[in-house]
Amino acid sequence: MQAMEEEISNQILDLPRFASQLREKRLPNLEESSLVFAGSGDSYAAAVFAQELSHREAVASDPYELLTNVQRVRGKNLIIVSVGGRTRTNIKLARKAKGIAAKRIAITANQESPLARECDETLQLWYRNAGILTSGTVSFTTSLLACVSILGNLPRIVQAKAALTEIASLAANLRRTTVGSFLFTGSGVSYALSIYGAAKINEVLGTKAESIYPEELGHAKLFTIDKKRDVIVCISSGRDKAMKTHELLREHGFRSSILVLPKGHLVNSSLKIAIHLQRLALSLARRKRIKECAFLTDKRRLKLSNRMIY
């Protein structure tokens, strides 16, 4: 948990610094409709964020699904997001897309990785890490900024300090949460953040967590939620479907909490929510006296996970 906390704190300096590096690169202006983002895990959440920020002019896809129908990237610019650059399916996708995609761009922290070597260009992530494996925090937020920079929507000033110094009320509201599962919901970029929030609960607490669009929640999923044990986290941009969903759920006795994107540049607002979600997982882990991320404690499953990914 100490390593995760260190990397969360690193974002105060690392995100503005990385944003400055991205501005200096002066990336070519690519049409949003020509962009296809692919990634898995946290990187998929970053890809979906790019899709939603572009108002779906750009497209996000699971890399394997894209691999099975690679003609979808014909004449497009394929951006593959992978922090380590070693995910087997990403490498196969880059290889198979050669001569089909107009350009293959890797977003990765390792410019010497197999993915980087396979692609035409590499946009290298820069951040400090704690030196040991932990749940992805600054790796996600820098990936998000890299995707945003390709869209040409990088804020003039990237703000991360406020998100770390303000007290998040959400964790306090969930003080008594000891059992049950989590459901994150939101529309647009909030849906991408919901995917990320669910992943942090999975990795850090080892607790079931899912993400869903607010419109879908009222259908079959509603009938699976335990009113007393399960927690719904609605991420809202204001008076939207997520907010209305939260109000209805609370009215009918469900354990729903709300996270509202603050006013300002949408990217900065989203970074703030992402950091809140990181701190939520960390805070709940400490209250449960968890000393190490759940995904690291089950060695057999971790070995299986590595076999499935690499």
C-alpha cells in the first residue's frame, strides 16, 4: 500500500511535468475520425476516455476484438496503449496492422519494449514509480494525458495538486463497507472513469466491482444489487442521467454515492476524479487493514493472469 500511496502522491509533480513534455513534442494534427485507440485493463479505460472526449469521433476497442477484424483500422491511425509494452495481443495487433493502418503508434513507458519496436512511432510515458509492482495510478493518468495530447485537447495547465489536498467525502461515506460488491456508473468520460474505478477495487481490495452505463443499470443489473451490502458509485457531470440515477437509488434505499466532476477543463476535472478513485481504493484497503494489493497476494492467480496476458 505504501508503494501505491507514493505513486499517487507523485502525480502532483509528474502530471504537469509530463504534460509539458507532451507540448514540446508538438505532435502532428491527426483527424479525430482517423484514430482508433486500443488497450486492455487500465489502458482500455484510457482508450475509452479518448473516445468519449472526442464525442466518439475516435474509436476505442479491445485489442483482441480488433485483432479478429483488423480491417477496421484500414487507413486509420492505430494507437495502442500499453504501459509495459509486453501484452501479447497488443504486439500481435501491431504486427497484423502493418500495411493496413496508416500509422501504428505505441503509448508505453518502455520505448525498448516489443510493442514499441513493432510500431511506427512511440509516445513514451514518463513518471516516477515506486520500484515495486502495485496497482496502476500515475501510469493511468499519464496514459490518459498521452491520449488527450493526440486528440489535441491537452489543457494549458494540468492541475493535480488540488485533487490530492482536498478531502474526498466518498471514502468517509463508505466507512462501514465490509462486504458486498461495487458498481460504478457514468456517461461519456465518466463511463471511462467508472471502468477505471472498478478496476482499482478489483485489484486493491479483491472485491467484485463492475462498470455500467446509467441507462443500462435500470434493466437487468438492478435486480442483482443487494440493497444492504452493495455500493453504487455514480460519477456525474451535473444534471445528467448518473445524477438522476443516484437520486432515484437513494430514494429507494440503495447505497448510492455520487462523485461530481468539478467545473473547469474536462481533462483536469477527470484527473481529479481519477485520483479520488485511487484514494478511495487505498482508503478502504487501510480501513480493512490490507497491507498489500489483493492481486499481489494470490500468487497462483497472478501467475495465471501473467500467462493470460503475456
